[in-house]
Amino acid sequence: MSDILFEKRGAAGLITLNRPQALNALTHAMVVAMKAQLEEWAADPEIACVVVRGERAFCAGGDIRALAESGRAGTRYALDFWRDEYILNAAIKHYPKPYLATISGIAMGGGLGVSVHGNYRVVDETALMAMPETGIGFFPDVGGSWFLPRCPGEIGMYLALTGARLRAADALYAGVATHSVRADARSILLDALAQGEDPAKLLSEIEVRPAPEAPLAARRASIDNIFGLSSVEEILEALDGEGDEWAQATAAAIRTKSPTSLKIAFRELREGKTLSFDDCMRMEFRVASRVLLGGDFFEGVRAALIDKDGNAKWQPATLSEVTDECIDAYFAPLGDKELPL
């Protein structure tokens, strides 16, 4: 069976991510095929909107094991994947027709890249969303430098540094999701879209709001005050000074991440706040290109997916050892190797 399925269902172009055994982790072939299909449907007058969904889950991100293996072997697969994935993300952002993602289960990393840039991100009660990249020696990419700084207040910085997971209520509060429907209403939604109904009107009729208040709302003041500070070090110092259980747990979570990744994430979000979407993607491609030259990404994947010991040995091991000059090098222009948007 194909890892990605395309179907014209009435007025809807339906994309199904179909690697359930890998939580629909994206491969290079999948992103290339999806970009080509979107181009075809953009020119098809019979297609009024595009819907993307996942089989069993939504999408756990890119296939990072394959990316790490490519980086270690020195092959082009990893860089080709990121280039074409970011081009796909930009195509979704600029798509001329309504683009709707129905999100059940896990949607992380690259899963947000193929959902959050569309017009409608529809979660159900099973949705679980996150940008966990700093925990594997990478950084929030797939447009994270664009959408995270545009979350309310400093929620985006909090999500980037901690990798915190969002249930439906928090995803809506953060603006990562736009609507919520019950899992058993997804087929009703798709059938109505296939019949040509307007997505905005339809969603307003069948949307349900999650019953519990978003936990992020209760922490908003602390998040804004602390994660609005001018460095990762200051953020950790402020969390340590708070002393409550949430602050202690948050600081402890951040300290498990790659120090280099934390500083990259901090800078990309601060810079991305004032950049255009396409310039954010160009910036991310520069950083991704340089990540392959370091060691933290390979070590993070080893600890999380290969040995599964959860004990990554980051190099450098502390924030103080990660200099401004080191971070500058990740963001330096690539000359004729820039992302071709």
C-alpha cells in the first residue's frame, strides 16, 4: 500500500497519510508526492477544497531515524527531505483553495507543518500536538519560527523550549488549532465538504468546544512574564526563582534538552516574529543544513529512538558553553544553496 493516498471525493481533494505503523511519519517520497498533488488540484476546477487526514493517528513528524542515518552516512537524503518538506510547507501556506486538516491522535513536528499553515486545523478529543525538537538535538522547524511567535503572548516560546504537549483545549487556546469537532463527526464533515459545502459555515454548525478550560490559560501570566525574558539562561533563572511545582517541572524539562537546540530555538523565534513566512523557511533551512554538521541531532535520535535510554550526552553540555558565535554560524546565509522558494 502507498504511504500516502490521494482521492477526489466530490468537491474535496482528500489526502490520507498512510503509514500507521510509523504514526504516519513523513518520508521524502511522501512530501514530494503531496506537493505535486496539491499543484494538480489547485488547477482543477472540480476541487473546491483539500482535506488532509492520517490513518489511525495524524502525523508524528518526519522520519527522524532515516534522517539521522542519512546524516551519519553523509548522503543527500536528509537535506533533500528538509528542502522539499519546507517547500511543501510554503505551498500549503500560500495555497489558493481552502486547506483543512482533521487531526486525530498525535500531530507533532512535521505533522504541524502539513496542518498548521492551512486555513482550518480541526482537532477532536484525541488530538495531541507538540513541537518536541529540542529534545532530540534539533529545533522547531516546518515553519515553527513563523507560527510559534504568533501564538498569544509567549506561549510559542514556552512550547519551543519545553516541547509541551497540547490537548484540544490548549491547542485552540494557542491558535495551533482553529476548530474542534467530535471524532465521530469527522465523516459528517468530510461528506459535507465533498458535497461542496463552505468549510467556514459548516464548521460553525458542527463545532464543539472542549469542556475543560485550557490549562495554558491558567498559566498565561507566568508564561508571558518568564518566557518573554531575553535569554534561555534568564528564563531558567526566573523559573528557579518561582519555586512552585509547575515552575520546577518546567525548568527540569528544559534542562533535559540540547543546550545548542535551546539557543537556536530562542533565536529563531525572536527573529521569526518580524520575518515573512518565506524568509522564516529560508532561515530554518540554513539551520537544518548546519545541524547535520554537529552531533546533538544524532545523539538525540540515539537516546530517544535507537537505544531508548533517554540519556542524551549533549555537546556542548551546558548553555554557558554555547557561544553567540556558535549560534551565529547556524544562521549564516547559504549563498547559492538557499531554500529555493
